[in-house]
Amino acid sequence: MTKIGWSSQNTTTKEVLAERAWLTAHSANEVLLTQIFPLGQPHNSDETACKALLFKPQDWFNCEAKVSCESRKISHDHQQITEYKLSSTATCGSKNITMIRTQEVWARGVK
């Protein structure tokens, strides 16, 4: 009976940490997107903001996300626009149980 109880508790812990890791990865991408595309400036993107970011949300049990950002110029309708690729990998947990989730976002500047 003890083994069943421990197994159920372990599964629940993994589910909670996995969800926190997913949300942390998502939030980290959103933070960097708001730096690249500042609020209130829908047609401007800041290429200099496309850089690595370490995101550590407050009050989350040992969670952090590392975001990488790549930008490149592409031709679209005879115009040069910038395309961004953000990849966020979040880790939540401790040395005993750690969950990792990765999310990728692609965005383009608008002209």
C-alpha cells in the first residue's frame, strides 16, 4: 500500500512540475516577444532585443527558462522583413524530480 501511495504522489508531482515548466517556457517567450515587439508599436520590431534571456518567475518552485533568439531578413512581397525564431526551454523541480519543457515561437515583423 505504501508503494501505491508513493507512486501516485510521485505522478502528481511530475504532472504539476511539467505544467509549471510548460507555463514558464510559454511566459518566457512572451516576455521576449514584448521586448522585440514593444506594446503600442504594432509595426515596429526591435532587432537588438533578439538576444538570449534567462527568465526566473517569482514564487515558482525552482523554475527557470532559457530563451534563445535568432533573427534573419527575408523577402516578402518585394520587401525585406525580419523573421524571429524564439526557443524557450524551461526546467522545474529539484535534483530528485525535474521536468523540462521546450516551446518554439516564430514571428515576423509587419510592414
